Amino acid sequence: MIKPKKTLENVSSYQTDKYKIDWRLKLDSNENIYGISPIVTNAIKSMDFSDVSLYPAYGKTIDKLSEKYNVKYENILLTNGCDEAINVIINAYLDKEDEILSYNPTFVMPQKYAEILGAKVNLIDYDEKFIFKTNKIEKNISDKTKIIYISTPNNPTGELVKASVVEVLVKKYPEILFLVDCTYINFSYNSMFMDYVDLACKYDNVVVVKSFSKDFALAGLRFGFVVGAFDIINNLKKVISPYSVNVIALNCAIAVLNDEKTFEEIKEQNYDAKNALIEGLRKNNIWAYDSEANFVFCNFGDYCDFYYQKLKNHGVIVRNFPKNSKYASFLRITVPKIGGVKFILELLNKKDVLIMNLDGTVFDVSKSYIQAIIQTVEHFSNTRISVKEVMEIKNRGGLNCNVNTINELLRKYEKNIDICEIRNIYKDFLYKAVSGERLIDSEKLILSKDQLEQISKKYDLVIFSGRTRDEINYSLNKFDIANYFYYILSGDDLSADEQKPNSKGIAHILKHCPHNSIKSIGSSVDDIIAANCAEIDTIGVVSPYADNNAMVNNFRHLGVSYILNNIELLPSFLDDIEKEDRVEPVL
């Protein structure tokens, strides 16, 4: 197989959406949520479509930009969005032995383009969140520094780096190229794009890039441009594809430049909605940083994963960050309209939390997981055991994992089998098709979607299960109930000694799931012991395939808060619990 150049080995590709998803609020990419203006629509309708068969001519669009920003024609280069502008600049001015310097976090593409070339990337952390300081930049400049990338307002932090601050560095370091990304500048009330354009016209070591994706809602048309000294623009033309901007984008760019009123209205609405969002988040003890753009950078702390999933389940997609990054607890939220702000803040209000085990509470697993246990035991022992025998040994406690349950059952027949071999055979039985159906597909839903919907109106639902995460997701998606659960703690997430009946899983949930009060419902001894040790209210439910009297006696012995012998009664049972400080066990 032919290998790419060596510098690509450690470069990850930028992930984009495969298909358009109809989100209620799409707030992950900072697109203009107000959409294009009627002037843009008319520009498309009235254009000469015979131009589509010809290569594009850029003259009229550059003329308009030249007039708008008082820049000479030869100081402007059109690009396919801001991404191409940045890529072309880095390709033209950065060699393998050179370095690009930038604050972190910031827009990721300059880093990727530099890494592809094999150049060094020096990302420096903020001393104070999130304030651009020239002395921190200067301390990190070396004899290898060739480009300094400055995003203003910065993505994702939202802070503004004023042109006067940039100019201090530009004058002091004439041998360094300053790449100033002004993608979001039009949303700021504290600075103007012209301030940065003036720098690019005044100094020959400044290049300014701008797109029409965010402010003018042309993200799908990919229009951007560069402003720089004549020599810079001339060098960029040696690198760029000659016809990278299409004729529709050229026409629409002229249209939006003639439509200042529409964007001014959008800017004002964005400002009001942004302030409402920031204020609302802070009232919910979620720190949102001030922003000069059309997005807000927020620290959700330990609750980040929970809130991200809850928003997503309700049709609100925002931007999260890798688990191994310093900003794993942050979300970046594109500012929605004011109605969207209210919807988000309602979703972020704390509710009571109900922790649910899956087996015996959501799913009847008597013909799936339990049968996989039975068949695995038979495979190794040549002995067919009953559901009752499986439940009896599970009710001893300490065997939350089904593989451990099998191992314990095999000891009864003096079979000492390697645990990995047991796991493999067990999974074969669980996923192997028998008579056209796999055991995992034989489980049934014992809490209907309507019942889960009813419960979720009052409780935020969380899963704590010994199943693997893949198994959990498979069953939730199969029955189309994944959206009712905002946090999942699976068997993959805890070490062997942290599994139920250990209470560390419950402690983890308490830490990562916002709640007013919290209850746990389970059908096994281990479920109850774990919750009792964490000192939260427990509901013991008798699963459809369990011995009713035996389980009730077990639950009473363990001191559960409530007993429910029919899971289908759970919605009304929870209502009764809310009405009374205590209810008698339902038997």
C-alpha cells in the first residue's frame, strides 16, 4: 500500500457531518441561525446562469470589497472560505523548520495545516482565562517563529484582541508574519474590521483573513478573502487554486455587502440573546465567559457530559471538546434566538434524578441475558440449569457481572474455566443467531416508551448497569428509548472492584449528574446494596422472572425505601412517593 508523506502520520482529519440532521437548535458550528437575507435569495434568482458553464471572473466582487474597505484591488485575494485563506498563507510562508505560534484553545485548522507541512506548532496556554497578553506571546517567540496566528474574536473563547494590541507586536517583530483571523469581528461592538484592515495596509508583515460564513450566513457557499501587502498577495496567488471561488458565491458576496441593514438587525438580536444566555447560565452556576462573537464558551464542570447529552436528546447540538483536553468540561454554544435561549435554560434547570438499572426494570432479560448465562454454563458443564438457579445465585449479591455469575455457577460443577474464555462464549451465545433471532434481540421492553416519557417529565433518568456500553446503546436504540436517558455508567466505566454492590458508581453519578434529590431503582440485591451504601432512597422492584416472595424478603432485609412488585406501576408509584413523605410497600 502506498503511504502518504511522513508528516501526515499524526495528523487527524477534521470531522464533518455526513448528512444534514434536522436539529431543533443547531448550535455547534457558529453558523448564522437567522439565515440568508432576501437580498441574497434574489441575487441567486437573478444571476446569469450561463456563467455557471464558465470559469468565474473575480473582478466585480474584488471591486466591491475594495470600495467597502478602502483597500486597493491588488491587496485583496478571494478564497474558498477562511479555511483556504489560512491554508494558502501557511503553505506560502511556513517551511518545515519554522514554527507557528498561537494561544490555546483557538481555531484548530492553522495547527493542522502546519503539522501537514511538518512545521512546529507552539500552542501557549492562557495565564488568565481568557485574556490575550502580549508579554506571554513575546516570551514564547523563538528564532524559529515565522507566523503568529491571532483569532479575534477568538474561537472558542470569544475574547477580542484589539488592533492596537496586535500593532504593538507587529511593529516590534517585523520579521514575523501576523495572521489575523477576523471571522467573527462583525459581531463585536468594541472593534471594527477596518481597524485590522488598516494594519494589513500599513505593515508588510500582517495578513488579515475574513469569511462571510458566520455574519452573512454564506457558510454553504464558502466565501472568504485575504487583505495584505502586494508582495504577500502575489505570493499567495502562486499557491492558491486559480478558480476556488464559485460564481454563485461571488454574486452573493456582492449582495450582502449591499445589505448592511439586515446584518445590523442580526447583530443587535445576537447581542441581546447572548447577554440573556450568559446571565441565565451564570444563575444556574454555569460559568459563561463574556464573548464578542456569536457564541459563548461555558464551563459546565463535572456536569458537562450530562448537560451535553440532555441538550442533544432534546434536539440541541452544541460543541463539546475531547476528554483528554484541558477543556473537557467546556461547551461552546452558538447563540440562538431568544426563544432558543429560554428553551436551553429550561433544560438546564435541576430536577430530581432517578437512577435505573436496566435488567428487570426496563428490559425483561429472561430470554436474552439469562438464557445466555444458562447456555454458557451448559456449554462448559453439559448441565442445563434453570432461570431459578440463576436468580438464586444472583440474589446472593456480589455478582453484578454476568460473566462472574457464570464463573460462580461453574464452580458448582467443579469447572475451572479461564474468565476470558467464559466471556467469549457468553458473548457468542448472546449475539449468535438461533432460529433467525439472537438472544440479545429476545429481550422485551417492560417499561413502555409512553411510561418513560411520563417519568422523564418529572425526573432526569440515568443508567447504572453492569452491561457494556455497546450492549446498553444497542438495546436503547433498538427500542428507540435512548433519548430518555442523559447519563450512562456502564460496566466499562468502572474497574472490577468498583462494580456493584460497591457504591463508587453511585458516588460517581452523584458527582456528575446535577440533581435536587436522587433515587435508585433496581431489581437485584447488588442494586440495592450499592444505593444504600451511598445513602440514597432505594426502590426495589420485583422483576417479571423473579420469585416474588423471595425478592420481597430480600428487599425488606436490605432495608429498601420502597418496594414495587410491578414495574409497569412505576409512573403512578413515583407520583405517590412525591405526595407523601413515605408510602407503604406495594405488595
